[in-house]
Amino acid sequence: MRNKTKSISVQFDTKIANQVTLNREKLKPIVEAIILCGKQNIALRGHRDDAKYYDEAGFNPGNLQAILNYLATCGRNELFNDFLMKGPKRATYRSKTTQNELIIFAVM
């Protein structure tokens, strides 16, 4: 009885809540960069806005991608830096579809 463990449902809810918090921290710099582009009235996207061009030299991936890359290289937010530079390439939340969804969600 000394080593009481929480019920499975409580453990599961705690794990989900932690994952939601982590995902929000990953998305926060992306949303802030989108808001910055909107306030400055600058375009989000460049000539080539496909994921395969994000990290290649010589291509202009767009203002949003440049801002996000700059934020990652500054290293102030280690979670975002690791997520953007070392995370899965298919789940970076930087696609034009995700940008549109975040903008629509912000307007609502």
C-alpha cells in the first residue's frame, strides 16, 4: 500500500495533457511568426514553398520559413530548435496547408 499508483485513466489523462502542452510549445513560434508576417504585411510564402526546398541553399523558401530558420538558429527555444532541425521532416507544421489552417483558426 505504500507504493500506490494512480489509476490507468489518470495516468493516461496526464500523458495526454503533457503531450498537448508540448505540442503547443512547438506551435507557438510558428503562430507568432505568422502573426508577425501579418502585422508587417509581408507574404508568408516565397517562389518555392514545397517542403523539399526548405533546407536547400539557393532557393527562397519564403518569409515565414526564413523567420522560422532564424529562430531555430538563434537557439533561444531549445524545444523548437530540436523540433525544427532534428525532428521528423514530415511533421514540422510548416506546410502551406498548416499555415492556412492556423490563419483560419486565428480569424475565428
